[in-house]
Amino acid sequence: MTVKVNDSCIGCGACESICDAVFSVDGTAQVNDAAVADNMDCVKEAADACPVSAIEVE
């Protein structure tokens, strides 16, 4: 499973507050790819919570 943050990210930090093992925000959100597999539940929760739908889970 891959997780990407697209260009619509506004850097609000919602994803980081929900799933800080995977997401970090420094201007825009960054993904820690190595942590995705072990944290899929919170990745999906963060994607659902993103106000601009910037998190793509494939």
C-alpha cells in the first residue's frame, strides 16, 4: 500500500495529530514510508480527516 500527499495539502497538521508515526508537517505533510504498513488504521483515519483530501492511499 502506498500513501502520498498531493499538492492540495495546506499543512494544517490534522494528519500528524492523528497518525504521527507516519505523517510529519513542516510546511506541508511528509510521509514516513517505512511506517505505513504498521499503521494503516491511523493512515486511513488521517486520510478521512484531511480537510482538503490531500492524502492519497492506494
